[in-house]
Amino acid sequence: MSKKSTQNLIKGVILGEARGKFKKCQICQKEFGIFHKEHQCKRCRRAVCQNCANHHGPVLTDTGFSKQTHRICNVCKDESDSIKKFIESQKIGLGKDTYAIEWLKQSGLTIDLAKKEYDLAQKENDRQKDKAEFLRMKQELQMVMIEFWMNLTFSYREFLFYLMKDIEQDQLQQQICRVLGAILLQYPEIGYSSDQVIITTFLLCFCSESSAYAILTILYSEIIPSYLYPLNLKKMPYDYQNENDQLFQVLEQGFKIKSSDLQIIKPFIKQRAQRYILSLGINFFQFQTSFYIINQMLVNPKTGYDNFIKSLAVCFYQQFEDIKVFINSLEDIEAQILRNVKSTQCEKDFLLTKNIMFIPHKRVTQSVVISRSTDKKQSNQIQPEHNRDLKIEVQIKPEQSVSEFAAVQDKALQEPKRKSVEVKATIEVDEEKTNLKQYIIKVEETLMLKHKLVTELQNRIKELQNQQPQINNNNSNVDKQLIETNEQLRKRIQEYEIQISQLEEQNKYSNKLQEDAQDMVVTIQKSNKELEQQLETSLRTNKDLYIQIKDLKNQSSQIQPPSPMTPSREKNYQINIALIQKKNEEQLQQKIDQEQQRIVLLEQQINQSNKELLGLQQLNQDKLKIIGNLEVRLIELDSTKRENEKLTLEIAALFKKIEHHELVIIQQQEDLEDLKAKYEQLSKQYEIQGEELDQIRIEKRQNLEEYNRKENELLLIIEDLKNRLQDMTKQYQTISDQLNQSLDTNNQLQNLIQEKDETIKLLEAGIAKGVKKIAEIEANHHKQKEDDRKTIEELKQIIEQNNQKINKLEKDIAEKDNKLEEHRKEFKALKVIFVTLEEKWTKLDNDHKDLNNRHEKLIAECDEWKKRFNQLDGEHKDLQEKHRLIIIEYEKVKENTNEKMNELKSQNEDLLRKLKVLEDKYQLLYNQHQAVLERLEKETQNHIKKVGELDLIIIGLEKKAHEYKTLSENQKLEIDNLKSLIKELEGKMAQAEKDQQQRHQQLLIQIQAHLEKLTKLENKNSKLELDVLDMEKRIQELILYNQDYKNEIIKQDEKIAILIKEAQTKESEIIKLIEVIEKQKLELVEHDKIIIILRQENEKYKLDLIDYEKIIRELRQKIKELELIIIEKEKKIIESEKQIKKLQTLLVQFKTLSEEMASIS
């Protein structure tokens, strides 16, 4: 099944791939980049980052959960967990009564009553006569179920999968057939549509079959209006204008959205609200939101449809900004609504719409009403409601006199007069009046209640304010309570003020409604007055007739005595009067019907005027958009000027093509002359050579069939080559991805080297500090030598100074210890990085081996294809030889025909005259063609002048060029028509001969065309072979380059290992230094040995420092060498990228060649 067929039966949301469309993550709104890569959730198809899609797991498809794990976003993970918890906590199962108990209770039903009703319906199904809708449902159900499983959303699919673990799909289909069949057989007035299948499946998730049947009757009796029944929609299509207006009313009053913003989203609501309404929002939202909408409808069935419209408006309000952004792509809007609308937010926003009241909409006449009773009888009975016209039947007895009949007729005429004033304002108008009055009464009652509440609150506040000073004296705790109560009261007052403002807005609507109602009443009163006047005139005419009848009766009694025929005459009079009365009544009824039709027409005109106003507003908005687009185009004109030069070159090429067409026309004229000559020659010989030509045709047809078969084989081979090339492109893409990964690893290595440089700099700074301190120590030692010679007291002072310096040294040593620990941690981190690099290296080796294996397979396949090409070349040569033999035979036949054509010249003189007439017609056509060419030249000159209006002029030129082409084709067709006229003039024998000639020529043209195609195919095959060889060479070069790259990586790894070893040696040296310093602490205790030990240690320390400086220099040199190696690698990578780009361009060229091959075939 295709997507188009599925969309006709089952409505759903199409989720396209979001990867590459969005620059930001659709969850956290962070921009994608090198360090913030783009991913895709395989469940909801969002474009997400790595932080918002940490989870991996199986994804649910048509066949079940996938074996492989895929990336899933955090939102989908939370939603799937919540679905599982919902099923487990509520103990939901397919065909079990869970939420059905509460839904039935709200409509005054129980499960037992629902079972009784369902059993009765099942028993009465066979007795029903109207089974058309039931049979249609039964035929389409299997197809609808197949498309239902194909078009399910990811959320609803997962919910059904968990419910139907132990249940087969056929069982669900049987349950749907039983429930829907009972509804359609009991109430065929509803009708069938595929949306009912979605609704019944949803209800069966929470209900048994009997309760689902009862809830469906509740839906169609109390919630869904009758004009949305499928059968009524087929008879009278509905425009959904009332629902659209209600949606706009909720968005404007409840959420304070501006009218300008509403104008932006109007196209979406007008085009797509119908889909949401017919399926009750199922399969358009996440499961929990659709369950919330259905629950809102069934918990309050009296206001169920209004709650449904409000909840739809709430859902659209949540994604209002996305609707504005994606207004040009409606499928993307539906996808955003499906992904992002949540039931928790819907519950909060729905509270803002509670005070909104809708204008009562006129229901369709002859609607279906379900009268429910809680007695033992069946509780649901659908009965058609008919509009009954008020009529009065007058029965005239033969025994009544004329006077009595006149009195009866006066009464009969007075009664419709009263009812015309009171009732004859049409039933539809009365219904509208009653609905408006009820709506106004409700608004007034709510306003009065709100006013009473506000006054009570104000009185309480005043009382509390008066009581405050007394309470303050009594207790401090009471003050706190009062403050809290005051704050609560203030909050309530604010809430009531908000509600009052909303009610004021609703009052405005109610005032408008009252004005409209008054206008309607005025119009109705006028129509009633006109009716009264007409009735009065009719009564006057009737009275005049009665007076005339009385006069005639009196005259007849005076003139003639009563005869036995008087009763018959009286009966005749009565019959004539009754006929006149009936005629008058019929005329009155016709006038009443005409006035009702006028009222309906006026209403239609008002609706049309409103629609025209809306259309004008939309036109204004479109004009503003056009102005904006024009400004954008003015900005873009600078760029189009450059393209104008290219277009001028293309126009010149078009002129060349026109010249070429002119040459072709001249050639066609010459061909016509040749055809005339040939016709004179061949007309005599076709009678004799007809049989020979038939045999030749049979042989040629056979050859052509063989040739077509071989062509089809070649096309299949070319398609295989295309598929192979696509596989090659995918492999090259994988190679490029691997190269990108290696670049990332190189960048990481560079960062590590930079960090090492920083650590080395820190060490150098520490060493410099140590050197300075050693110089200070040496200076102090010199001073101590001089002081020792002088006095022992100075030695004591020096010892104290040395003790102080020792403390400083201890502090410095502690700092060095800390630094050493930091270096050790860094070294451990380097080790971890080294291990990860080794793992990546092993992965790269494995990938390289796989690529080598694939490359060998491709080489083997290329060899096979070469062999096949050689075979095809041999077959092609055989075909060429056969074609050559056919041409030789044809030339022999042609020579024979030329000899015999001289005999038929005398017979064809008449035909030459007719040909002259046709030539004159052809010249006229040729002159018209030249005129068209002159027009084209003028238009091209205008095009060069009008650079600013390039887009429109280019489109015109293209159209005119197309017209020119069609003209040339039409001329060819006219030539063929001329030939056919010649054939008609000749007669039956000449027609047969000419048909043979045309067929013969067509065969020659086809053979020539096939030969040209073969030559083109040979050339393209040779080019393809050369391209394949080039590709093989480049693949080998890439393999060599990969090997060089691997060798360089091995060398780098060896160098890194050497550096690590050197770092380890340095660590050992540092540890030794620490041990030496600790020894110094112990030796400083003895005063006599301090000076000698310090000298020795200073000398050793100097030597160590010198060695350490040498090591640092060596490290710096090695780092520089590494940097040079990295630069060289980067250059090589750039070169490899260039080569890959070249390969990609070659692949694109190859694809274009293959497309041209396909077009030729």
C-alpha cells in the first residue's frame, strides 16, 4: 500500500527526518557544532544532542521491538516509562471495564444495563432491514486495519503493543466488527467511516464490548452533533466554520492572543482542524493527551463537545510559536504538536477556558436524537426528528348547508392567522431564539452570581477591617491569622476581577447576539405582517364570494320554485367553494414557502458577505506579504544581475536552436519534394511487391523483438552497475568518516602536548625558584665561614638563622611534594589516554582489514562485468551484420521499385494538382511561423531591456520557446495530416499502398534510431570502463596512503612511548631528590657537619640541575619535532580530502551519465 491510499482511510501524522533541518537541539535549544554533535531519536525522529539522548534501547516497529539498540531521547524514555506505569497502576487490559464504569455512571448507566442493551442489539441484528452501511464496514474493515497498524503514532503503537502481548490482531478485528456492526445495524442513520474504527479501538482499551457499544451511543446521542455523522457528511458537506470560530474564540479570550497572530495560524486551523475533529484527536497526540481529551468529553457528556473544542484550542496554544514558524509546512506543524503537547500542561491551561461560553450553533434539521430511559426498556433509541408543518384539514359533510360551511371556514381561516403570528415564524427561527435566550439567561445568571460573591467578599473585608483594632489588643497570634486571611481574600478578589473581565468580554458577545436576534425578530415581524395582510385579503375575497353565493341563493329562491335538483346544485357549489379554498390555501402556502426561501437566501448572503470580508482581510495580509517579498527581491536583484549574463548566453543558444529548427523545416520541405517524386515511382510497384514486403516486415519485426530483448538486458545490467556504484559511494563515505575520527584523535593529541608544555613551564618556574634559593644559601655559607673565624657567638646566631632557613626549606619541600603529586596524577591520566589510543588503533586496523576485503571483492566483480561487456560487444557485432544484410535486401527492392514507378506517372497527375493546393497551405503555415519568429525576436529585445523584471520575463520566454517548439511539432503533425489527405483522395487501393510505404519508412527510422542509440551506448560504455579503471587506480592510491598513514602513526606511538619512559626516569630522579632533602633535615642537627654536607649537596644539586636542564631541552626539541610531524600529517589529510572531493565529483559525473543512459533507454 502506498502512503496516499493510507491517508485516505486512516488519518495520522507523517514524521519526516529532522536531521540536517534544524541548527539547534529540539529539546535543550543548544546549537549544534563540532563539540555538540547532532543525533536523531529513532522513536520520535527529533534532532537532538548527545546530552538530551543518553539512552539506548530497542525501538518499536510494525513487526515489534527491533533487535538492535538505537538512540532514544530523554523525553521518549520518560513517556514510555509513564505508559508502562499507567497500564500497571490502573490494571488496564483490552476488553476490560476500567474507566468505562465512571464514564457510564456520568450518563446514568451501569455495566449491567449496558450488557442488557448490547445483548438485545445482538439479537435484533438479523431482523434489521437497512444493512448497507454494515456491509460496507465489513468489506473495508480488513484494509482499514492494515492501514491502521501502518499509520499509528509511536506513542499509541507502544500502548497497544503492551496491551496486546497475549492477544492476536484478528481477535481485536472481530471485537471491532461486533461493536461497530451493532451500532450500524441499530442506527443506520449515523453511517460508516474509517474514523469510527480508531474510536472503537481506543474505547476497547478501557471497556468491554457492551460498554463500548453503550459509550458509542452516548457519543452519537449527547456529544457529537448530527451534522458530523458520516452519512450526513456524505449527503451535505460541512465547512467546519463554527468549530474554527470557536477555536479562535478560545485562543483570543482565554489566552489573550492578538488578532494579527490569529490571522497567521488561520490556514492551519482551516485546513487541518477537520482531521482532529473527525477522529476526536486520537492518533494525532501522544497517548496520554488523547486520553485526557476523551476523558474530558465523557466525564461531562452535556458539555462534552465544547470541552473537546476547548482542549483542541489548548493543544494548539501550547505549540503556537511552532505553528507560526512552520506555517508553510503543515505536516511539520502536526509533527511538532504530536511530539511536544503534554497532558499535564493541558490540565493547567484548560482551567483558563472554563468561563468561556460558546454561541449556540444551529443543529442540522432531521438530525438523529437518542432518547434514553432508565426503565426496563432499551435505554438507547435513535429516532429521526422531522419538521412538521402546521396544517388544518376541513371536512365538509354533504348534509351541511352553505351558511354552516361558511362559518366553519371562517374559523378554519382564523386559526392559521393566529398561528402565523405566534408559531409560523418557522421552527428553525424559534429554535435559534430559544437557544439565544437560554444563552443570555446563563450569562446573566453567572454575572449575578459573580456580583453577589464580590459584594459578600467586600462586606467581609469591611467587617474584618472594623474588627482589627479590637483583635490587635487581645492577641498577637490572631493578627497573623487575619493577615493571612486578608491576603487570601485579596487573591480571591484578584481572581474574581479577572473572571469579571472575562465575563465583560462575553457580555460584549452577548450584546452582539442580542442585536442580531433583534434584527432577526424585526425581519420576522415584517414577514408576519405581510402574511397577515395576505390572509386578510384572502378573507375579504372569501367573504365577497359568500355574499355573492347568498345573493344568488336568494335570487334563485325568488325566481324559481324549489326543484328536486337543488341538493345536487348545493353539493356542486360546495365542491366549487372547497376547490377555490384549497387553491387559495395552496397559494398562501406557496407564498409562505417563498418567503422562507428568501430568509434562507438572506442568511446565505450574510454568510457570504462575512466570508468575503475574511477573504479581503486575507488579501490584505497577502498584499503585505507580497510587499515584503518584493523588498527581498529588490535586495536579491544585485545577485540576479550576475545571473543575467548567463541567461543572455542561454537566450543566444535558444536563437541557435531556432535557426536549427528553421534548417530542419527546410529539410522537411525538401523531404516533401522527395516524397512526391518517390510517390510517383512507388505507386505502380506496390501492387506487385506487397507480398514480398509483408515477408520482409515479418522478418524485421522478429529482429526488432530480439533487439528489444537485448536492450532490456542491457538496461538491467546498467541498473546493477548503478546499485554497485551507490554501494561504492557509501563505502567512500565510511572511509571519510574514519578519516574525520583520526583528525579528532590528532586534535586530542595536540591538546595533550599543550598541557604537557604547561606542566614543563611550571616545573621550570619551580626550578628557577630553587636555583635562587640555592644562591642565597651559598651567600649565607660564605658569611658563616667569616663569622666562625671571629667568634663562637656569631656561630650561634648563624645557627639560628640556618634554623629559620631550614623551616623555609621545609615549606618549599612541602610545596614541591604537592606539585609532584599533581604530576603523578597527570601521568596517570596520560596513561589512561594512551590505553584509549591503543584501543582506537586496534579498531582502525580491523576497519582497514575489512576495507581491503571489500576492495578485493569489488575488483573481482569488476572483472566479471568486463567479461559481460565483452559478450555484449560480440552480440552487438552480430546484430550489426544482420542489419547490414537487411539494408542490402532493401536496396535491391528499392531498385526494382524505381524501374516500375515510371509506369504510374500518368495516373498521378491529378494527385500533383492536389499536392499544389496543399503546398499553398503549407506556405501559409510557414509565413505564420516566420511571424511567430519575429515576435520572439521582439520579446527577447524587451527582455534585455527589462533587467529589473527578470523572473517574470524569463518565465514568459520559456513559455514562448515552448510554444515555438509546439508550433514546430504542430507543423510536423500538419504535414502528416496532409499525407493522410492524399491517401484519402487516392481510394482504397492507394490507401493500402501508402500504409505499406509509411510502415516501411517507420521501420527504417526505427532501425536508424536504434543504431544511433547503440553507438551512444558504446561510447558511454567505453567512458564508464575508463572511469572504472581510474577509480581502481585511485582506490589503490588510497590504500597505499592508508598504509603510509599507519606507519606514521606507529612511529608517533613509539616516540610517545620514549617520552613516557623519559618522564618515568625524571620521576625517579625527583624521588631521589626528595630523599636527599630528607637526609639534609637529619644532618642539619649536627652543627659541625652542616657546612660540609651543604657544600657537597649543593654541588650535587647543581649537577642535577644541569642534567635536568639538558633533559628539558631535549624534551622541547622532541615536542618541536612532533609538531612538525603533526603539521605534515595535517597537510596530507588536506590532500586526501581534496582527492576525496575529486572522487565525489567523479561519482556525481558517473551518476549523471547513468541517468542519461536511463533516459536514453
